[in-house]
Amino acid sequence: MQKPTITNIKQSGVLGEHFFSRDTLRFFGQTMSSFKTDWHNKDQGIIRVYAPMRDHTGQRMGTTERFIDINTFMEVTA
């Protein structure tokens, strides 16, 4: 099982139309390339999508994190 790229996830629309919008990313100090994927549970096909959030000075202030079941392309809670 191959984990999807951030572009695949964006195109699927599983996280909603505004999650990867330019305005949302700018507000949280993120870019598409700041997002990464890791296996949360490879047996169940659940990936973790995450990126650091930065304030207007560039200081890290948290992490955006979502879990996605790649079998159904539905967001799940961990």
C-alpha cells in the first residue's frame, strides 16, 4: 500500500475545500511543501498529515494535524 502525496489528498477534497486554500495556508504560516505524511497505522491504512504552524514572526506556535483513512479517503479521529 502506497501512501498518497499531499497533492493527492488536496485533489481528493477529503479535508474540505478551504483546508489547503492559499488564504488558510498564509494565515497559519504554511505552504503546501510544509505538509508531510507518515503512516499512523499502516495495517489499517491510516496516514497522518501534518505541518508546523508559524506566527507572523516565524516562530512555531503549534502543528496542524489530521488523520485520513486512505482506503475510504475519509478523515478519521485518532
